[in-house]
Amino acid sequence: MTSSSNGGPWHFIVIVIFLLSAIAVTLAHSPRLSEPPLLFLSRHPAGLCCLVWCSLISLVAFLRRRPLPVFLLDYSCHKPDAEFRASYELCEFFGRRNQRHSAESEAFMRAIYSKSGLGDETYVPPFVFHSDDLGNKRRCAVQEAEDGMFGAVQHLLAKTDTDPSQIDLVISACSMFSPAPSFSSMLVRRFGMKEGVKTFNLAGMGCSAGTVAFDLAAKVLRRRKGYGLIVVTESISLNWYFGDNRHMLVTNCIFRVGTAAALVSSDPAARGRAKMELVRSMRTHHGADDAAYNAAIQMEDEEGHVGVALTKDLVRVAGAGLKSHITNLAPRVLPVEEMLRYAYHVAKLYLGGDQKAAMAHVPDFKRAFDHMCIHAGGKAVIDAVRRLMRFEEEVVEPARMCLHRFGNTSSSLVFYELAYFEAKRRIKKGDKVWMLAFGTGFKACSVVWRAVRDSTMDTDNPWFDCVHRYPVYPPRRANHPYNQTVSVSPLPKKVID
């Protein structure tokens, strides 16, 4: 199933048909059909008035039905305090301190972490440092969500000089935690927004929720002028897994704290202070396939512990979903010469009898986009996307660096990647940026932006104090063999109390 949003041409086609019909009706009243239309209209003022009237109606209808442009005015990524950084040693210390995992599970998590691509500066929720009461995870989840959402929105409104009363649309997204009242209601209450604000709360969308929120905001805002606030987060506290199911232990090793807020507008007058303009958004859903549906799923293990299971099919499903997604996306974004080149190579491979190579051949998407925020769900997923799309290492560099510095922040990861591009000042006016994210279900979502000005690094950019150290390519943790027990020194009391 495919969903695309770019203000399609159907309204224009209908208006053209109406105008042509008016011309046909006018000419049908001509006593001599062979008479030139202009000569007929000059002799019959009523026919001329009819044609002018229909033309004016068509023009007004076109202007009223034309979709409004959607701009990304600015965004803000939450960066927790340094005291919540999670090194390899801290994660292992926490795993041993809670005494919930077997020795085999601890060894498994060490192996996963050592090859995950995460660095020692990712962030974990506060409950990891105050883990005496692990049963009260909901309170910790609310605290985690409020710290991230309220902090990001406050920074965003301040730097865009936007009053909360100006916001017409609020979209919040969190896959694994959906309290009542909803996150969108919490935001309306916290910032005192007007009663007429429209609110949406997305849950269960996985890592694609950020791009899905942009797609939803575009569909709402293209109809009338307004401002929309998008807030995406994830609950690590509520979904930290304390069992021994290996499929569910992986999430403990790669998912980390992250929240982002974005302000979008469909007011043409906002173009002057916008960063980017939305060109296209498209979603594909592959949930009809059982393997795709169950590739990443929240469940209980045999002992009743709740967590998110990432099956061995996940990478294969991601590859198949991406292949289907780009098949639908390519005709909409690629230039004609690239489509012709792709068709030529595929035909050549088929005629040469190499059908397998023909099926694996993909167009060069670098001809359509200047920068790509690729889904940074994990090292294996990034490798799979690079291999399938035949990208050079420099194309997936932002995804790898985002994974290394912040981990898998779920729905907000594309914002942290965009911030990496801006910190490096790589985006220039007119450049196209492709955001690609995968989500549970299984779904893929693309959002395409066009920069309306050169990028700069804001003071609240999450890479502000560390971008000079990137890119880095961390070596394998040879000092932590998978089959050995690592001795970890106790942390100072002030860190764990």
C-alpha cells in the first residue's frame, strides 16, 4: 500500500476539463462549425462573455484549490545532560547491578554492544542511575518524556520567536508509550495553546513516526494557512527489557534517549525565515506480509517481561521493504535521463540472460538528492541500505555518525542526522534532502525537502560541541572479548544514588 502527498495535479486537470467543456459548449452554438472560433466570438458577444466568465471561474477555482507550500521553519533536538551519558562500562554495570539477566544474556549483550556501532557518549534515561525501584517504570517514562518534549519545544519556540497561541496543529509521536491524557494534550496544557488547536497523537509507528508526522502535517496544512508543531520521542524507560530472550535483549544495546521538535508552516509569508520547503512525502506499508509484520514487535516473553523483539528477519525485511519503496518513489523524484539510463541497463541485463543482476539493479538516487538522512536503526540496517542502494561510504556517513554519537533514538533519528548536515554546513540553497525511515508494521516513509537557504549551525545543535571530532570510525572492541567476563569497577556513590 502506497500513500503519497505532494499536492497532486488532479484539481488542475479537472479545471482544464471544465474550461475546455465551456469552449466546446460555446462553439457548439455556432451556426457554422467551420467558422473560425475567434471570428465567431467577435460576432457573438454573449458567447465571448460566457467564455470569459468560465475562464475566470476556472482561474479562481485553481487558485483556491492549489495546495499551499509547507515550510520547515526550524527544529530542535533534545540533548540530555552529560551526567546521563552511557558508556560501555556503565551499561554493563547497570546490567549486573539489577541482577535480572543470566550470565549467558550478559555475554550476549556484550557481543551485541561491541559490534553495534554505538560510542560511549549516547544517553540513557534517568532510571538507569536511580534503579533501586525498577518496578515504578511508568513514573520514569513520564519524566523521560516530559524532559525531552518540553525542553525541545521550549528551545524551538524561543529561537523561532513563536507564541504558542499561533500554533494551529500539534502532532506528537511516541511508539511504545501512549498515556492518557495524550502527549499532544500534555503539550497543549504545558504551553497554554488555544482551544481551536488540532491535535494528533501517533503511537506504534516505530522509527518512521518522525517522517510520518511530516506527511500528516503536510496533508493538514496544505488546505489552509497555519503553523504546525511536530514532537517525536520514544520511551526507553518503559521498554527496557529485563528478561533473557535474545531477540528482545538487542533493544537494550542500541536504543537510546532522543527527542526532537519541529515547527512547520503553510503560510507563504513564512518562506523568508524558513530553512526548507517540503517537496514530497511518500509512505509504503508492507504489513500484509507476516514476516514484515512480525519483524519488530512488542511482546511478552515466557516469564511475562515486556519488550520489543527484533527478529533475524528484520534486515531482510528492511531490504525488501526498501526495494518496494524506492520502486514507487523513483518515478516521482528521479530525472528523466536517469530513468532512461536505468531502463537501458535493466533491459541489457535481461537480454544478456542475467535476470538476477537485472532484478538487483537500482537507479542512482544521488542524481535526485544532494543529501540523504538514511535510517540509522543499527549497523546492520545501515549496511543493508548501503549495499542495496549501492551507496558510497560517504553517503551513509551521517547515519553511522548519528548512531555512534546518539544511538538509535527511534523516530527522532532523522532530525539528529539533519543536524549533522547543518553542523558540517553541507546544505546549500536549492539542495534536496531525502529523509528515509523504517517503522514497525512494516513501513517505509520518505520525505523530500528543498533548502531555501544555506545551512548554519545553531547554538542548540546537538553536534555543537563535538562535530569537530567527526566523522570517526570506531574499531571493534578488542579489549572486550565475547567469551570473557569483563570486570567493572564500582561507580562512585554520587553517580548511582
